[in-house]
Amino acid sequence: MNQFDSLSRRAIEAPESGIVAVVNHGRLKPGLIPLWAGEGDEPTPDFIARPAADALMAGETFYTWQRGIPDLRQALADYHAKHFGKQLPLDAFCVTGSGMQAIKIAIEAVVDPGDEVIHLSPAWPNFSAALRLSGGVPIAAELDYAEGRWSLDPDRIASLITPRTRALFINTPSNPTGWTATIEDLTAILDLARKHGLWIIADEIYTRFFYAGGRAPSFLDLMEDEDRILFVNTFSKNWSMTGWRIGWIVAPPSIIQVLENSVQYQTSGVAQFMQKGALAAIEHGEDHVEAQVAKAARARDLFCDALTSTNRVVTQKPDGAFYAFFRIDGITDTRAAAIDIVDKAGVGLAPGTAFDRGGEQFLRACFLRRLDHIEEAAERLASYISSL
């Protein structure tokens, strides 16, 4: 038996990212406009980077609070009070090494091997892959799709609940579709969770990227203290910090020690100097967040209008997040198309095959970029489409 065959079944079956496969193909192509990853094109601003660098140089390099330094947890509490009208105690927060780690910790907190978790689909692929690595079973509840719009049928979720269902994973605003739950949607989901004694893992990472104004509806608008909800979040999107790998969980204080224990046995906490950067982001970053949302709104309009004007693309402007999820007439193999678009148009897109059931016929583009890049990318795509 060779080394590969002796690995665990879960490790072997962990899928290669369908997005990264395209990225690796085109990463070094000269002049390529990369719209494949879920990040903007601006580096972390100096008002965030400088405090982290200063703390690093000042020697803040020792073990620190595993659930996060108190100043940062207090800033997170203040942030939620300001934007969600919910005053939460410090013991409701746990700082994590990225939003991805927040998701993995949430899964491990509520899922035993063999348990099922229902998630909405099309979906960001990392959740279901992380769930499988923990021994859980992802169950896809497909969003409805008609004339470029996505919508939720709560009865579809209800029909998938079994005695093995342990949790619902709800990402809103959605990556990749941009679907954004209404208060009525969230109420229906929360009613199901209460009725069946389920946990909700609420991925509300894109809450601030909501184009009707303000922020998107949140389970925080509805929940009671006894509700079983874990909120996973990240500094990546709002504050241009994708490479930092720092996030947080909001949880019932009664279980926060369990989450801290998971941090202990994975990373033993986030470096204190990085937390100082995150603290600066929360305390001084509101103008930056608002500028990013405004930038995304302008780019969304430009990109989606250009695509639909070809009369070969089916999509509508998303209500939230910063992705266009669109279908091109005549394209059925979106993974092959994404490779072809890299080679012939010089635009990097994510194939819909990476986003689970219901997404196979679509391509995803991240439009959180400078407008001249978005305009050029749209022109290249329009030219490519016209050549089909």
C-alpha cells in the first residue's frame, strides 16, 4: 500500500476547489483581469496595516487571549450594537483565524459524524467540503430560479429535514447568487429551526453589501436569547483584509468556552498584532466600508448592464454580495468555458460547476474592482460571447 492509499477516506475525498483549478490555469497570464476570487482589488488600507505593524515591532508576538483580546471583542460588541441594534456581551464573541475557520469551528460544535446539515444551493463550495471533512453530510436545498432572479421556498427546506438533520447553514446575502433573504424568509427559516430543535449557522459575511441601502436583514433582527444560532463572519470583505485570515463567531455565551477550546486545538489563537489591525478596522473603518459598498454598486450596474446588452446573457443585478452569477446562451460546460475565457478573453471567472446543485450552467464574476477594469472585462466578455 502506498502513502496515498493509506490516508484517511475523508482527506482523500476532499475535493479540489473548482475555482482554484481555473485560477491555477490562468494565474500567470499577462494582462488577465481576475474576477474569479471573492475579494476586491485594493490592499488593506494604512489605518489598519499600520497599527498591526507597530504592534509587531513593539513585540506583541506572544500567546494571547484565545477567544480574542478584550479590546477587540468589545469593539465587535459595539459594532453589532451600532449596525444590528443588538447589545451583546463580550462572552458572545470568539475571534478566529479567518471566516473559514469560524465555519469549521461552528460545524464541529454542532455536528457529529453522520449528521446532516441543510444548506442553500447554489453555494460557496467550502462549507460542504468542510462539513464532509468533519464527517457531516451536506444536503442541498436549491433556490428557485426564474428570469434571472433567485428566491427561496421554505417548504423545500422543510421537506429535507430528517431525524439526522442537525443544522441549517444559511448564507445571505449569498455567494454566488446574490440572493438576499427577506425578513419573511428568515422568519420562516427560524420557525423551522425552532420547531425541529436545529442549529442555524448564519453566514452573514456580506450583510453590509446590500444595494437597497443600509444592511441586509439578519437573524439578529429576530432571534431570542434561547435560539440556537451561530453567526460566522470575517474581516476579509468589509475592510479589504482577505489575506489576513481573521474572523469571528457570535454565539450564545453558554457555549463560548466550547468554541474557545476548538481554537486552542487548531491554532491556539490569532496573533495579537493582527488583532490590533482588526481593532483599527472596526474602530476607524466605517468610511472604508461605505466606500467599498458604493464602489461595488457602481461596478455591479456597469458589469450587469454590459452583459445583458449582448442579448446572450441571462442575469439580473444581485440584491447583495458582490458577484454577478450569469448564464451565457449556448454554454453548458462552464468549467471548460472558464478555461477558454481565460485563454481567449483574458478574464478570470469562476465556473458554476464549483457551486453545487443549481449552479452548473452559470459563471461567477466578482465585480468589486476599479471601474475601468470592470468596463474592460465586460467588453472582453461581450466580444467573446459574440464569437460563439
